[in-house]
Amino acid sequence: MLDGRKVTKMSHTVVVEFPCAEGKGAQFLDALRAALPDTRDFEGCELVETYTHQDDPDKIVLWEKWAAKPNQEAYLNWRAETGMLDLLGPFLAGAPSFIHLDHHADV
């Protein structure tokens, strides 16, 4: 208990940034439109939101919520096994970055 508030386990939050090649952001979004329904149906996926950087339309960001980190790790393994990561590769200027966040309910 913290200041009268019950602290419970939070979802696992991940921010994924995809640096698309110049002019490829819109095509990458089209690929995500086709792929993300399966992501949202994957065990443990609670939320996936897609954003475009306001100053760089070729920088795509996913805001993900998972029941637990192992769910997100299993999902990434599944995507690698099914070849999805290889399909997205031609759109990218570099490797995606994954930021795993810890929530601080006491702040």
C-alpha cells in the first residue's frame, strides 16, 4: 500500500521505434495495418498503438502493453519464425529499437 493506494502489478510496457528508409514510412504503415491484427490477437497482448513522429514521417513508433515481458518475447520469437521481420526489413534504414519500461506508481 502506498499513500492509501493499493499498488498492483502493472502491464509490461514496450516502446518500439522503427527507423524507416527515406520515403518508406507510409508503406511501412500499410504493412503494419496488415500485421497488427495478429499482434493484437497474440496471447498476452493488451494494447498496440501506432504513431508517426511529427517531424519525421519515416519514424514509426509502437506503444505496446503486454500482460508480462515473456508474452512480448514469445511474440517476437513467433514473428521471427514466421518471417515477418524479414518482410519488414526492406522498409527500414536500421534496426528497430525496443525500450522496456518500468512503471513507477509511487511517483
